[in-house]
Amino acid sequence: MTAGFYPLPWHEGALGPLLASRSRLPHALLVTAPLGTGALEFGRALAGGLLCEGLKTDAVAGACGQCPACQWMQAGNHPDFRFVGLDGEGPDELGDAAAEPEESALASSREQNVSPAISRGKSVRTRPEIRIDAIRSLGDFALTGARRSGQKVVLISAADRLNAAAANALLKTLEEPIAGMIFILASEAPARILPTVRSRCVTVALAAPSNAVAREWLLSAAGLEPNAAQRMLDAGGGAPLTARAYTDPIRYEIYQSAQSAIASLPDADLLEVAQRLEGLEPLLWVNVLQRWVEDLARVAGGIQPRSKGTELRQLTSLAARSNLQALLDCAQQLLRFRRSVDHPLNPRLYAEATLRVYTQAFRAAKD
Ligand SMILES: [Zn+2]
């Protein structure tokens, strides 16, 4: 999809009030959203709206898309805008960062042009990070005056991936606000951001869209049939941008291999399943596992799970073999494992230990 500095449908309600008070916004905003639902897209729509010179005030507030500022934004050369992201990530690649953890795993597998099943044993790529040079490069931008409307905007994608040096450099900048300059930090994993950085920002916490809204968007954004759209949404745990990434057959195949490996437990041999997962980037399958456990807990608690279709039957029979408390404990423990997901010392042992937490939820229920 081409660049659009327009809000996603489920973000329109949150964007309007911010733009309406755009001359009085704090100097640093932290935009957070559930994984795969578009924190960066919102940041981009906000940046576009802040710089737009013909701001719309009608039903759907946002950038006009026609003024010189909007045209520069679309061309990626507005003089009062800077984007800081991961290597290879651009401000106009809508959606790519939103599904980021899985995307990087998927991209990695694609670069190697191997199917996930045979990538086993390859070293797992280190997670990319934002380095200090990227923050230092904003120095000149901060010193020069705004060229157009008086406001300068810096959008930082995946703010949770600032490494320690970059985060500290940013912190210094945030501690001494520069008149007319606003920082928008976007993150779908805000708990990973340095608390001192977080505390310097005013948080804008976005909600995930309903299934109906997500599906409707997916129908038009990816041109899918309703059933296919729902299948992708299920795969993405209800997150529309993750779902859209899964419309790529290679990506979907990787998801499926992680999903089927996890769903084969607790009956399959844990060590064999760990071996199957080892070749995938841990963040990918840990996400799938977390969603799976959350859905199991929903079923055990009598709530509709996010997954539908064929997985529903499996969830129902598995949930009956565990119980709500055991599954909630499991979900809690998985959060801990999630924290060390970036750099597991030994991917195989990490997979085994994580899966053991999952299978424990079934043993605990029996005891
Ligand atoms: Zn405009």
C-alpha cells in the first residue's frame, strides 16, 4: 500500500481531538497500541495532520492530502519532518512495522529463501535496534527553525527498539524541550521502553479494533473474500496489520508451521516440537503461543476466543483438559519468557523451557 498519512478507520476517533488541539500538544507523545494494530500508522497520521496546511475538520479529521505539506509528506521530503526507524524501514511503508516482530522473522526466512521447516538449525537473526547515530542525526534538525507552519515533527518508530545509548541520547533531548518541535514515539511494546523516556512523554493509548471493523478494513485493504479475511485475522490474533502480512503465502506458511507445532502439544513429544520451532525467530512462535494460551483461557473462562473456525474445536477440547487458573498462570509465566525472547542464549533450550511452561498447564490441571 502506498503512503497515506491518513488514519486507519479504528484510529479516527483518537486522532480528531489531538489535531483539534494541535497548537497545544505536549512536546513528546508516546503512541501505544496492541501489537499489529498500527501504532506507527497512527503516529504517521498524527505527524501528517500536525504539518498539514489545509487540515480537514469534517467528519474524518486528518491531513488534507492536497496541500504542499501533504505532498511533501507523501514524497518523503517535508523539511520540517524527520523519521527515525529501524534499518530499511521508511515512513511510507505502511504496515510493515506494525507487524514488526513477526515480519522480521518472516523476512529473515524469506531472505534465506528457505521454508521454515528446513531453516532449522540456522542461527537466529539478532533483533534490529535503533542506534545512537539516528538520534544524534536529529541535532541539526533541532537547531534550525521550522520552514513552513512553525512546527517540526520527529516520528520515532518502534521506540521500544532504541538501544540504551540511543534511549539516553533521546532522553537528554526530551528533558530540554525545543519550542515548536514535537516528538511522536510509536510503540506496540511500550513496557520495553526505558521508564525515564516513557515518563517524559504523554501517552496516547490506542485500542484494538473490533473483529468486524478489522475484517471490513482487511476486505478492502487486502482485497480478500470474507472467509479468507477472517482466516487471516484469526492467524493474526485479531490484529489487522498482522493479518494483512499473512496474505503473503510464504508468511502464512511460517505461521502455520508454528501454529501446528504448538497445537500438537501437550500430546506430541515436547523435544520434537521444540526442535521444529527452533529454526523460527523466537518472537514469532512465542507470539503464536501467547495468543493460543490466551484463547484457551478465554474458552476455559466461558468467553468467546479470538480464533474461530477449525481452531475453535481444538481449543475447546484442549481447554477441557486444563482449567482457567492453570492457563492464567501459564499466560503470566509466558510474559516472563517474552522478556528474554530477543537474545535466547540457546534457542533450543529456550524453546524447550517455554513449551514446558505450556504443557505444565495441562499437568497442573490433572494434579
Ligand atoms: Zn494537507
